[in-house]
Amino acid sequence: MQIYKVGGAVRDRLLGRPVTEVDWVVVGSSAEEMQAKGYRPVGADFPVFLHPASGEEYALARTERKSGRGYGGFTFYASPDVTLEEDLTRRDLTINAMAEDEQGNLIDPYGGQADLAARQLRHVSPAFAEDPLRVLRVARFAARYAELGFSVAPETQALMRQLAESGELQALTPERSWKEISRALMEPRPDVFVQVLRECGALKELFPEIDRLFSMPQAQANPADTATGEHMLAVMRQCAAHGQPLTVRWSCLLQHLGRTVAPNVQGSDSGKAGVPLIETVNARFKVPRDCQELATLTGEFHAQAHGAMTLPAPQLFELLQHFDIYRRPDRFEQFIAACEMDAKGRGLEAHDYPQADYLRGAAESARAVQVKPLIEQGYKGAELGEALKRGRLIAVQAYQCQTQDTID
């Protein structure tokens, strides 16, 4: 029985990056021996065990054979006679196919260390093309390490294109896809994730709505304007630079889908046109509710946020009402953040976004209206609701007048 540290822990140590998670491979053992030593089995598809003291994952060395479609279409073979090299050859990238023995010696049968030095994301073997999930994984690693100069090796990109064209990506489960997508969007360069998918043809398979953005100009009146897709990439870079949460990043990815169905329409009408597309993408990947809701609202109302300082009071008030600012203040803050990232992605990263404080002030004015005085005046039921709504609208109107006086 021999134990090796494998994968990301070895890779990140060699890159001089913090090691946050350690995986281990056990060679020359069996499930029975592992359990006899106190390891707890947790793997549903193949033998993985938790260390009795540390809780870290220890997997028996295994080989795999393609037996069906998709990420789960594999038959695994784990036995004491499976070697470390055989286990490593089934991994996706050479930089993830290195190991260390218990003395700290590096085992690198597939040139992972050389690819680290060359800043290449390269597949280990032709078996890479058997697993469609690896397209998303490679794009995610590209997003993580782009700032270190990493790029996808041409031969690996060719296999990714082969996978995209095979239809295998359609066999991925929504849950597994979303896990990779959500992790990728939180990497330092989420824009690179989108670019890599597009370059290998996977974007039009997984996100045809987003892929179409790259053929849509931002403004028909200005043919020289960059494609909406390029603008979206700039917005995603701003999201990463400002440490935005997943909800905001997901919303920024989807907020301009209306341009693909209403290319000649600007403003709020374009936003409304994009709502069905956003809902379709949300459903395709079974996106968590908080991301779904913010993406849909941002898609519909971001144009109004950009023009907030010129909105009539009733329209500004209705915008606030759509976000339920009284019970969901955090969601409105995230909407403002998504709109600010959108503005900064237009080359205005060094400029303030005055709409942000203006919208916050309007929301605070509406929230400041208390219900208790209205109850004391005898309002109740539906009449109380209407009176509260009128009071909040009046407060927003007063805020507008005060703000305009300050500007003047």
C-alpha cells in the first residue's frame, strides 16, 4: 500500500500558489483494507474514502473505460494491481497528472512540470475527448491561470472542438454543468472562460444565446461600435476586478441577451425582449433562485438604472417596487452593482457611477415612510396598502426635487 499526493495540491505548490485542498491516491490496496484501517467509504461511483483523522479524500488507484454518453458514461476499475501511472493517465491535463510520494519526490510521467513552465494547458491522452465535462474544466482552468500567462495548447483545443461538434456536451447534466460554470465565473478571468468556450465551438452548443451576442453591435447607429459580446467580456473583467459575487457575475453575463432578438431597439424595450431568453438559460442549467431572479430583473431593468436620474418619479418608484426594496434590500444593491459593472465595461472604469447613490437615496426615501402613522389615521386593509404606496411615491418625488436642487 503506497499513498501519493496528486492533482491540484502538487500543481499549485509548484506554481507557488496556496494549497487549499489535498487529494490522495492509494496504490496497492483494496476497499476492504481501507475500511479495516478506519477509512470511511464515501464514493458512490468509485472507491473514495475519508481519512479517519484528517477527513481528506483518499481514492484507490483506478482506470476507466468509456461505456456511455456524458460525464457519467464510464466504467471504473479499481484494484491493487492498478499502477500510479495508469491512474494519472485518466486525468484531464498534464499539470493535474503529477504526484508526490511520501518523501516529497515528484512523479511526473506526462510532462506536467514542463507544461507549467511553458504555461500550457495540455491534455494527458486522447481519452480526454471521451469526457465532455473536460471542455468546461479546461475553460475554467484557463480563467484561473490566464493572468499567469497560461493558454490552451492547440492540440487540446482541437479535441475540445471535436467534443463540441460531437453532441456530447448535450449529455451533461444541468447540475454538473452549473457546478463548473459557477466556479469558472468566480475565477480571476471569467471572460477567458467564455472566450475559450467560444474558440472551440462549445459556447454555441451550451449558450447559443450568448454566442449570438458576438455578432450583435452595441448600437445600430454606430457601426464602428464593438460587438455586444465583446462588451460583455469587458463587463465580466470588471466584475472580477471589483470582487463581485456570483449573482452579479451571472446577471452581467446575461443582461444584454435582448439585443439578439431586438437589435434595433434600445433601452427598456430591449431589456424586456431578453427576459424569455434569460429564463431559458436559467432553466437549462437549473440555476439557483437568487441568481435566476437577479439575472431576470437586471436584464429587464438595467437600462432604467442607467437613466435613473432622468426618470419621472412614478417610473422611478415603480422600478423600486419591482425589486421589493423593503424586504429584499440586498438584491437591489446587487442590481446596482451589476449596472455599475455594465457602465464600467464601456470604458468608463475610471469614472464614478452617480446613478448608484441616486438609486440608493431614492430607495432610502421610500423605506423611510412608516406604516404606523397611517394605521393611527384609521387606514386598514387594502386602503392601508394604497395609502402606504402613495406616501412612498410622495417621498420619492420629494427626494427627486431635493436632489435636483442640490445639482442645480
